[in-house]
Amino acid sequence: MSSGEGQLDVARVRGLFPGLSDGLVHADGPGGALVPESVVRAVSQAMRVPIAGRGGVFASSARAEQLVAGARSAVADLVGGAPGGVVLGPNMTTLTYAVARALAKHWRRGDEIVVSRLDHDANIRPWLQVADELGLVVRWAEVDIETGELPDWQYDELVTDRTRLVAVTAASSAIGTRPDVASIAERAHRVGALVVVDAAHAAPHAPLDVEELGADFLLLSAYKWCGPHVGALVAHPGLLEELWPDKLLPASERVPDRFETGAPPFELYAGVAASVDHLAALCLEATGTRRERLRTSMAAVSRYEEQLFTRLDGALRSMVHVQVLGDPAWTTPTLSFTVDRLRPRQAATELARSGVCAWDGDFYSRELFDAIGVNETGGAVRLGLMHYNTVEEVDRLVDAVAGLR
Ligand SMILES: Cc1ncc(COP(=O)(O)O)c(C=O)c1O
């Protein structure tokens, strides 16, 4: 089935989420999505049977191996990678620090890196800290404040033959923007630089393909796509072979295992696999392998969320007391806004009184919000839609924001 077909039956989808029974409008997805019952069940079932550590010769150890393999192959299917290139960890931030430290062993004073003002701090600070230690030159890709876009043409000048790394987000969890990562990656690869892509916010909203993006390292976080709190790093296994992270002496030297420190949360890995199965089954017309079903389902998710978002975005932009930050042409269903004469914390508190769950602050997009100039006044309020939100909920959001006058 082509990705052009298939629809989302949102009534059926909502029945999968026990958390929706509170009757609130959950517009806080970018900070962490709700979890379907299938994920809850997978985690609890994994804990009902004995699970030992990895590497033993008895059944409960074999079960642990299966849970690791199941999570790796699910994440690989989600992004079109190889299971042998999937590193699992506590969250995306921890994995970014691990890669940064491993790559730093290959860099010298005067080497250059490019980071972007659009990114979440998790794909900025680990690189800046390494740069500081080694004396690397840091170049910044800037955001067009009016549009909220990250123009790709600026990388023509930012990338030089001394560039070792370009770190860029596939989507901003603060203002939604989806930069043209493939075009940026192409510029980086021309000089042999590595490309690290933060796909934490993009993953729940559209089909992803690590090759199409041109990502040498793709960073993800399962709690953003309705899974448990587990992070993932996807790379070509051959590239991981070239890197030596800090590890304990007795821990495995194999790839990808050598990047995973300490005892893994096996039960959560069961939830990771179940969460990817959840995404793959969102569109009932989807057929074929899990990777094929994911492509069809995520394309249906993307179309569905776009419809809802167009309604939300249009309504908020027409309100005179509301300023939506940026106006990107290519976006995820996420926006941030400020309200005349109300601090974001006050606005979010009012929204909570109207039954809306919405975050306020900088959402760890500190650099972006400093550039826009909203941090002095408490940042912004963020609304993000997920595949379990409805058009009726969008109308409730619009009414609640209209009531902030
Ligand atoms: C775009 C983006 N990148 C990275 C992160 C950090 O992910 P984690 O909490 O798994 O470290 C987040 C979480 O808010 C995010 O939204």
C-alpha cells in the first residue's frame, strides 16, 4: 500500500489510551506523549516472568536478550536503520553526551563544529562543552526570527574543510519547524563532516528514514512517541565500530553493546517494541512488514495532524492578544505563543483551569528563545498535537486561548 492511502480512525485510536479518561485536553505531547494500554501491558507482562541479566545460559537470561533484540529491531524499523546500529539508553541527552565524548577522542584544537540556534539544548550543550575542552571552533546556524526557519543556504559558509560535525534538529519541539536536514547533511558530507540529527520531536509526527535524512547519528526518545522513558541512538554499525566510548572493563566490547552502560531496563524495552507496534498499527489499512506499515501509518498520522494543526494555528494567529512565535512553512503540529499582559506561567495556569494541559517556559530551547527575546518574560506557552487529539479538542484549545484576553 502506498503512503498516499489510509486514514486514522481517531475514535478507535483514543480508545487505546487509558490516560484520556481524565477528560482533559492533552496538548503537552511535545514534552512527553500519553501511553497506550498495549505499552503498559507489555511492560507489566515483561515483569511478570523472570528476567535475568544478559549473557547467562539459562532461560530468564535468554529472555533478557530477546527484549534487547526486540527493542533494537523496533527502533531500527521506525527509522529504517539496522538493529546492529541501535544503541539504547536512559534518554536522548545521555546518549548525545556519550557520542560527543567518543567523537571528541578523534578531534583536535582548531577543528570546527556547527550547531544550530533552533535546536533543543540536548543537541547543543554536549557539543559546546566538548568544544570548550578541546579548543574547537564553534559556528552557529541562525534562525530567521520572523519565520522560525533555519535556512539551509547558510551552511554553505558555515561548513568548511575543517568541519568535523554538524548537529541539527529534524524538528523543533518549541516552535515546530522542520529544517531541510537532507540538504544540510549533503553540505556537511561534501567535506567529510559527520551529521548528528535530533529526531526526538520529529519521530511521532512523520515517517522517518535515517538514510534520506543523511544522518550519521540519529537521536530519539521513546517517550515522545508514546513509549516508555528510553532513549535511542541509531548509526551505521560500521561507524560505531570506529568509536570507543567510556566503558567498564568487563562490559561487552561489541557494537552496539559497548555504548550501553550498566544494567538495562529490560521491562521498558518491552514497552519500546510495543510502542513502535502501536505506531505501525495506527492506520488499519497499512499492510506488509512493520517498516512498511510504519511508513503508511505515520504518513496517515502526518496528514491527520496537519488538518488539526492548520485549524489551531489559523485560529490563534487571528487573535489580537496572541503572538505565535515564527511561521515556518514546513512544521510539526506544535506551536508556542505569548499572550498580551500575561506571563506564560499565568497563561498556562489559566489554561489548566480550562482543562488544558500545556507547558510554559523555554522547553530547553534556550538559545532559540534568547534569540527571539522571550526568555526575560518567562518564555512562551506551547501547544502540541498528537494522533490522539481531535478536532473537538482543537476547538476547546481555541476557546481556552481566546478566553485569556
Ligand atoms: C527536540 C528534543 N530533543 C531532545 C530532547 C531531550 O530528550 P531526552 O529527555 O530523552 O533527553 C527533547 C525533550 O524534550 C526534545 O524535545
